[in-house]
Amino acid sequence: MSTEGSSTPSSTTPSAGAADLAARLDDLRRAYADLQARGLKLDLTRGKPSAEQLDLSEALLALPGAGTHTAEDGSDTRNYGGLAGLPELRRIFAELLGVPVDQLLAQGNASLTLMYDTVVQALLFGVPGSERPWSREEQITFVCPVPGYDRHFAICEELGIRMVTVPMTPDGPDAEAVAALVADDPTVKGLWVVPTYANPDGSVVSEAVARRLVSMPAAAPDFRIFWDNAYAVHHLTEHEAKSANALDLAAEAGHPDRVLMYASTSKITFAGSGVAFFASSPANVSWFTKHLGIRSIGPDKINHLRHATFFGDAEGVRNHMRKHREILAPKFRAVVDILDERLGDSGVATWTRPDGGYFVSVDVVPGTAARVVQLAKEAGIALTPAGATFPYHQDPDDRNLRLAPTMPPLDEVRVAMDGVATCILLAAAEATAS
Amino acid sequence: MSTEGSSTPSSTTPSAGAADLAARLDDLRRAYADLQARGLKLDLTRGKPSAEQLDLSEALLALPGAGTHTAEDGSDTRNYGGLAGLPELRRIFAELLGVPVDQLLAQGNASLTLMYDTVVQALLFGVPGSERPWSREEQITFVCPVPGYDRHFAICEELGIRMVTVPMTPDGPDAEAVAALVADDPTVKGLWVVPTYANPDGSVVSEAVARRLVSMPAAAPDFRIFWDNAYAVHHLTEHEAKSANALDLAAEAGHPDRVLMYASTSKITFAGSGVAFFASSPANVSWFTKHLGIRSIGPDKINHLRHATFFGDAEGVRNHMRKHREILAPKFRAVVDILDERLGDSGVATWTRPDGGYFVSVDVVPGTAARVVQLAKEAGIALTPAGATFPYHQDPDDRNLRLAPTMPPLDEVRVAMDGVATCILLAAAEATAS
């Protein structure tokens, strides 16, 4: 994430220029009325790929092709078995994720499911190093960097896991805040991390932060980092961030079992019809596989073969992602350009300039995020609900907005963002005037 | 299941003729030595489809085809969403399973996973009607008809669920034995049933047994029948058994939420790359979907579209299954013919004559099943381990063998079965002589 300029996200309150804004309230109300009069119907809510992106993988729809069903080891991918997933596909993603192929499983269509199932297995059985199943503990706590991914928080909420928050920084979660919680509180069993181009703030975990997280002392002997590398190869610029190699670093630090890594092709090929991956230490992989073997005879190996055939090798994935970049970079540039242009001097918001991933995170005047979403909705622009990036949907400062510009066409992104800027300004002016 | 003739499975001990056998011990030892000398390498262990069966679905490997990704409702199957599965595929299987399409979910590649996840959800959250999550009960018990499906029992074993057994009959589980357990014991929360062409004994639940099971009083208000209709359309003869419509019958009986129904295309199209289904009452479907929505954004809808395109309609599935039948019927006939021929007069075994499904169940002289498997193994014929069809792999009478003739070519089935017959006879003779 770029940290240059005045639009760097910070924990300070955007306020300079707010007084000017109040004076402009009538102008902004007129601008908003004009916006409403346009009768828009635009959607920046979710991180979905656009049809143009999905078209990049159209060849998959006819793969592996009649007669092509034999794995490189000679086995028939059409039949049962192969619990760990197809080796040729695992090899490609082992290279991309920087993990040994033996420690990487290729599974179904969603890393979200693998994460949920990991937590459920921990609840039912405990993880290697647990004294008892997590469900038998009085309380389980996960550390949740905020703003963060709403579906991580939903897993915790569903499973009765207490969530405590730490702030995000441009280098990932605030490692010292995490370390303090983990060192002192034996109920802290988990930490959510999106290490590369985080949802929503686009930050990349630095090597230093990664080292701190894998080496910090933990009160719980079975503390785990859920390292959700959802955007590992999802670059928006030529500066391709390389994720810290968390598994290696954890092993070096003497905590080989601390990191559980997840990834998928959901935003590489087809959302919902891709392949999800799980990587961890040999002990964790063995633990996960043992329980997996009771609920599954094996994953969809034909979909694995389909993907392996489509990509060919790791470079094939990288080349494919450059095509995504060509489609996405202009949309993200439009978002940032319009925010710069419309709000750059206003002092009412800060926003990220992501080098990858699927989101732009905007911090508006505290207490106005929900109002911005409401104003946008009433002008026909759907935004992710305020609070979505916090546990229990509660943004304590009512400040953060997550913008998802990937799905609409570029011209719609521009129109929507101009409207969003108007809503941000109006909400700020209203708040100042009141 | 045919119940004609002396080879009907029964609960009596095969013993007539055993004395004659002992006299033949030397002959049988010679025959077995000849068998070993052949250096066979044959496998009757698992219910896997053969390559010839898999070839029937070869067209799937190039489907849905480039440019084909739009669902009949106009949505893009390549993108996220559609948690309940693709409506056009659900409609086909709703007709085949006799359930309303709104009460049928199409999901991932394995009904086993859906069953496991249902039990896990029940443990974590309880089911509609539960007083508390099942995991907070002192004990949970499932009724397990035996012989039965090893993976059902493995789920219970893994999750710490006590198993009590009831005998199978030609009409399904012994309904009176089930009813007695369910009426008296509030810890009994579940019953496993494979209603059509049961694994391994091929029996079909009669309408009368189905009615009894769905209407019997239960001490637990949240008792559930896991109705695993894995072989609903897997006929081996022109007499196509029709499963009792358990959902309708349960609703009529005033227990609409009692039945959880599962099915899949694993043995229709590709094992491991098919589509699994879950059907139940509106309350159960809503309960299941609510939790599913936390762990999944949606299933692989392209695989759903691939299957819907391949089948066209329910009649397409029926026609496709007739092609399977043409391949499988001769193999099952060979198994039964060789058993009839080699063992028909011996009195040392009884066996099933299934009209569908994937298995032949053989009861040998009590105390010799494990010996038969060992003898077969040492002659190069792999059989499912003795005890596999019982909870904890413990057949109390060491009597039941599950034969799976689907995968090997017909000539290998013949050779293997002739060898198995020799092993059964030798084990019986050894037991009588000792």
C-alpha cells in the first residue's frame, strides 16, 4: 500500500476544513439533489470479479476436454480418492505460495469453507498442542485486526468466539498490540490475518511484522494464526508484493504449528468454481487431513485437473493475473483519482491507495459512515453497510467505508465514486453544521 | 432385493453341510494352493465405478462449453452466490427424489460431507426442536442398522456418538427394534438409513417400514433420520425400486422435521466430481442453509450447470442409469452365479441378490469372515476388511463380508469370485475341523 501524501489512512480524525464545509451545506444539498435526480442504480458492495474478468477464464468451461482425465501419476481423476488434491495443481500453487507441496492441500471451491472447518475441528477436537477441544474451554478469543474481513468475523460470531480488535497499520496488524493480547490471555487462540493486500485496507504484512507475529510468546500453547492469503497474486501495479513466508518464519521461530495458511483461485478463475488451498506444518496438515478423511473421500480432482491444464505452471498463473490487472487497475485508479480530486483538500476523509486486492478503504468523519451509506443508497448507489469491516458490524467510530470497484464497468465506477464523494462531503457538512 | 431361494440372508447360522466340508479339507487346501499359485492381483474392496462406467459421462469433461455460463434465471454461474444451488439442476433431482424443489439444496461433491456437516451443526447448534446443542448433552446415541455403511459409522466414531445396532431385514432396518430404542431412550438422536439398495445388503425400505420409522414416538424431541438415498436410481434390473417418499410420509405423520435426505451423482457421473443434494422440511432446510451461509458463499454452480446440461431432465438421468445397468448387471450376475454354483449346496454361506446398488453382502460361517479376508489377501484378492460393515469395525459374529464387484472388469470379477468361494469354503472347513 502506498503511504504517500495526505490520503494515508491514519488514526487521527479527519477534521481540517470541516468548518468550510458547513458553509457549503446548501451547495452540497443541491449537488446531492442533482445526484438523486439521475436515478442511478450502481453497486460497489461486494468484492466480486466483473464479467470481463471471468471471461479471461472462459477456456475452463470446456476443460479438461473429452478424453483428458488421467493425472500425471496415472490415476483416473474421474474416480474417488486423492484426499490431498491433485499433485500437479498443488505443485503450481506451492510455488506461488512458497510452501512445500507436501504441506499444501487442494480442496473444494472456497477457502472460507476451509477456514470455517478448521475452526470447527479445533472446537470439536482441539489442534496439535491443545490440552482439550476448544469447545471445552470456558472462553475462546480471536484477535481481529480492524478494519477487516466481515466473513472472518461472522465465523467467530456464529461459533461463539469472542472477538477483540487491534488496529491495522500499513504493514499489517499492529503487531505489538497483538503480542500484548496473545502473551497475557490464554483464551486467545486465534488471530485473523490477510497478509497480502488486506481486505479492506490493502496493506501488506511486512517481513518484520510477520516475524513478530510468528515468534511472539503466546499464553495459549495452541495459539494459531489464520493466514488468509486470499490476494497473494492479485497485484494492481508492477510492484508485485511478495508475502512474507509465514510457514518458514514460524518454523525458524520455533513455532512451526502456529500458522494455518489459506488461498484460493476464486478471484483468479471463477468465483465459486475455483479451487481452495490449505497449507501448514506437517503436524497441522496431518491433523486436518485425518478429520477431513472422515467427511470426504476426496475433492473434485477434475476441477483440479481443469485448473492445472489451464494454467500449465506458476508462471501461467502470474501471466493470467496480469490480465486481471489490466482490467482492474483503471477502476482502482478512477476511485483514487476521484477521491483525490473531490476530497483531496477537504480534510473530511482519508483513503487507501492499494497496490493489489479488491478494495479501497475510506475513513470518513467519525459518526458519518452510516449516513454516507444511507445517502448513497437513496441516490441509487449501493455501498457495503457501515460497520461491515468490524466484529458484530459495529464500527465504534462509525467511520470506515469499504469500496469494492471490481465488478461494475469503469464508467459506472466513475459515476458511482463521484456520487460517493458527494455523499461523504454532505454527511461531513451535516455533521459539522449540526 | 430378491428373497427367493436358499440364499436369502437370514439370521440363522449357516452350518448344514459343515461336517461334509471338514472331510474335504485336504481338497480345499489343494484348491487354495492352486489359487495362490496363480499370482492374482484383484480388488473387490470398494464401491467404485469402473472406467467403463465413467466413460458414460465423458461428455461432461468438455461441458458446459465456452460461452455457456448463464443460468436460466439470467445469472452468471461463474460468479459468487446462489447458496441453494442451481435451480435447473435442483429441479431435475427434485423430481427423481420426489421432493419439492424449494426443499432441495444442490451443493458440493459429496453427500458424505453434507451428512457430516449436518451432524456437526447439530452438535454445535442443535437442530430445530433441540433443547440445546447436541454437544451439550451427556450422551448422544445413533441407531445403526447392521450390516451398514462404514463411513456412517466412522462419522459417529469420530464425533463421539454412541452407536447401537439393529438388524437389517429385506424391507430395511428392523423397524420394531428401532422403535423400541427410539421410544425409550432420549439420548437417541439419530438413525442411519440407506433406503434404496442399502449398502451392503441391497434391501429397499418398504412403504410400511418407512411409515413406521417416520411415525414412531421418539423420546428425543429432536430425533432425526439420516435418509441416505445414495442409490436412489441405481437399478440393476428392470424392476426399478421406488423409494418411499419419506419427507411426505413424515409430514403426514406429524413429524415433518424428522427426515434429512441425502443423495449425489457420485455414482451417476464422476465419483468425486459430482453434485451432492440435501432435502428436508422447510424448517430443516432453513436451519441448514443459515449455517451453510457462514461457511460458504455458494457451491460450484458451473458444475451444476455442467450436470444440468448433460442430463437435460430427469428422464435423461434415468436413461443414463440404464447404461450403467448394462455394464453392472452382468458383474452382479456373475457374483451371484458363482456363489450359487460353488456354495449353493454347501450350507456355509448366504448372500444377497441385489436389484440395485453397489454391493453383495455375504454371511459366512460365524467366526470365519476375517479368515476368509486373510485367505483371499494371501491369494492376491483384496476384500473389504471383515467387520467394516459394523460400528467400530467389530462384527460380533465375524460373519459378514461386503463384496464390491463394480470396478474390476467382468472377467476379473469371475476369477476373483471363484477365488473368494474357495476361501469361504476353506475357512469353513478349517473352522469345522478345528
